[in-house]
Amino acid sequence: MSAHDIDYQINGEEMQFVEIELDPQEAVVAEAGNFMMMEDGIQMDTIFGDGSQKDSGLLGKLLGAGKRVLTGESLFMTMFYNTELRKRKVSFAAPYPGKIIPIDLTEYNGKFICQKEAFLCAAKGVNIGIEFSRKLGRGLFGGEGFIMQKLEGNGMAFIHAGGTITSRELQSGESLRVDTGCLVGFTQTVNYDIQFVGGIKNAMFGGEGLFFARLTGPGKIYIQSLPFSRLAGRVFAAAPQAGGKQKGEGSILGGLGNLLDGDNRF
């Protein structure tokens, strides 16, 4: 199915949103919970799967929705359809601080692979499926498990990642080692595997985990500076402990630590 040809504009810096302009009869699909605002004339409809398989029947829709469950997403997606005879706009917001990355699937031979929960929205006709890892080590230690998301088709898709985003174009045979949590996505030509960090001291006390993600070109990869799991871990560590006190609060060492880090509330 040919994807709808949509126009878009990404707004904001740290907390971005993407504004999509729909021509008459055009539609966009999005994850539930990412909707921000829409103009009059746009109809919202909850659908099974991604709506990319036209008239696929109940079984096809159930299979499509089942794939989404394996990636940790909801059975349903939301479609926004322009019912008027003029252009209308709908916007979708990033779920946490980071950047929205536009992916033109026609530039990547119709397929892009990304981490679970990275997908934000896409033109109707883009298939949001699953990518199984055929390598045991990658599935067990790659940080994403055996399943990643894949976006297929010939339209625009939008993914989101945390912090600052950088991209690298790897030449044939060129490799890059990346923290497993910092990997956002890559083109289908990239070989993705894992590599042991090496050295007992590095493994035991390095604090960077036991494995790197090793990506070998040719192809393009996207990397994020702040994975959501890292952000959540820091927030949890800084949150008050049971009883409303921070770790070490009330002790001499705890008070000294607060003084040194700029928090003088004893």
C-alpha cells in the first residue's frame, strides 16, 4: 500500500512536537497518548494495528495488532483523517525531553529498524512491525531483547529519542561501538551485534555494563545521548526515600554531601 504524502514541521527544542499538514483525504497514524492538538475537520478513529493493510480482514488485523503487543505497545493505534476539502493540521508531542527524528523511508530502501517505543507517528500506509534478532547474544545482551521495531513502506515516519541525537554514516566495513541503551535505530544494511567490553576490571567496576552494541557498515545509525532508562534511574536515585528523606539526610555525612553539592537544607 502506498503511503500518504504528508508535509510536516518539527517545533521546539528540548520538548518537541511535530505538526503534520494533511491534504484532503490524507491520514496519519500515531501511538495512543502522543496526540497534542488538531484543527476542525480532522476525524479521529481508533484502529487495530497500523492500518497499512487495506481490507486484510479480521485475521490480518489481529496479526498486525499482535506484532505490536510483542514490542510492548498497545493493540490499538489512532488514525487522524482529514475529512474536509482544505488542508488541516494535527500535532503530536514527544513523551519526554529529546528530539523527534523524521525518517523518509524512500531514502532507506523502504525499511528502517529502531528501538522499541521509539515510534511516534507516520503517514497512513507505513507498516509498523517487528524485527526479530537471529543472534542469541544480541537478543540476550543487546539491551533491546530479541525484538525491535521496523518501519516499512514509502512514506514519512517519525521516531523520538532522549537528549541530543547524532547520526553516523558508516562506510562498508567500518564499525562503531555504542552503549546498548544509546542506540536509537539503523538502516537495514547495518550489521548489528554485541561485543564484550573486555577486561575483568572493566566488566566488574567500569560501570558501563558488560557489552557494547557493535554496528558495522555500510549504512546510517542514530544515537541518543540520554536513554529514558538512564533518565528514569537518575530521577529515582534522587527521589526522597521512604519517610520523605533523601539518602543520607539527617546524618553528618549526609549533611556534608548536601553542602558540597549545593544543597544546604539540613
